[in-house]
Amino acid sequence: MLHTKLLFSSAIFALSTFANATVIDFNHLAHNDTFQTFNSIKTNGFVIKNDSQGSDRLGIWGKNDEFQADKGHAAVFVNYSGSKTSLEQANKSFFNFKSIDIGDVFNQGDSASIQFSFFNGQSTSFETVILDRLKGLQTFVFNKNNITKVSWVGSNSQFDNINISTPVPEPETYALIGLGLTGLWIARRRKQS
């Protein structure tokens, strides 16, 4: 029985340590208009929402607009100062939040203070970042693991290049688990004989 518990614990640990990394960059939403607005954005299995009341909660400046912080591409702007923007998986499962690029809403080099909240289902941790008064995007690294949701609130801003990962077992993990279970099955058969 002890061997079964050890194998099971090892399998759970192995499954939880492998992750599938991705960067959400919004480039598929780049356009040539002055700006476009959204209620929410669904991409890469994640949902991004804002809690303001307007139908234009989130927006994207035109890819060549002077306000676009990711020139030629797309960064999302928060249209209402003081509103809360959140990111979570559509299926509400755990993920790792590595980093995010942030700039001021009009790409003018304004400073802003933004508070992040990280939820793991049982507790919440907080971190505040301050923009550096430079045009363009600034990368903020958080390395928060096993969270169910991240939200941020502060001055109007733009965000892009959200670096996240989700737990995904790799084929080698499945092979090791299979070998371990086969070994347990053989040991059990020998013990019964």
C-alpha cells in the first residue's frame, strides 16, 4: 500500500510540474481603424474582461495609430480609469502568470500605478507596479504559479504579451506513470500467487 501511495504522489507531482507556455499577444486583432472596442476578449483558452459598465470596456488602437504602444501590431487598452481588468482560463482551471507588458493608454510616456491581484482559490496576493514615463511597453515579471485568476486596476493603460503557462503532462510523464503502474500490477500479482 505504501508503494501505491508513493507512486500516486510521484505521478501527481510529475503531472503538475510540466507546463505548456504561451504568449497572448493580440496581434490577430490588429486593424487599420482609429480604434475598436470590446466587451471582453477570448483568446488562447483565456477570457479577458473589464468590470466597467460601458460596452467599450476594452479597446485596441489602430496598428499604425500614434497611441498604439505596439506599433504595427496590437496592444489592448483599458478604456475606464479605476476599472478592474481580469484574466482567467475559460474552464476556470489553474495557470501560471509569468509576465505582462504595460504602457500608458495614449503611449505618451505618462506614469501610472497599477495594482495586481493574484487569486489561487484560497487566498489573494497583491503587487503594485509603476510605469516608467517612457513611450511603448514595459515588461513586468511576476512568476505567480498555480493561480485561478489575475486582475489589475489603476490608471488607464495598455497591455500586451501576457506570458502564461498551463500544466500539461508530456509523453515521457505518461510513459513513466504507465511503467510504474505496470510494476505495481506485477508486484501485486506476485504477492497474490
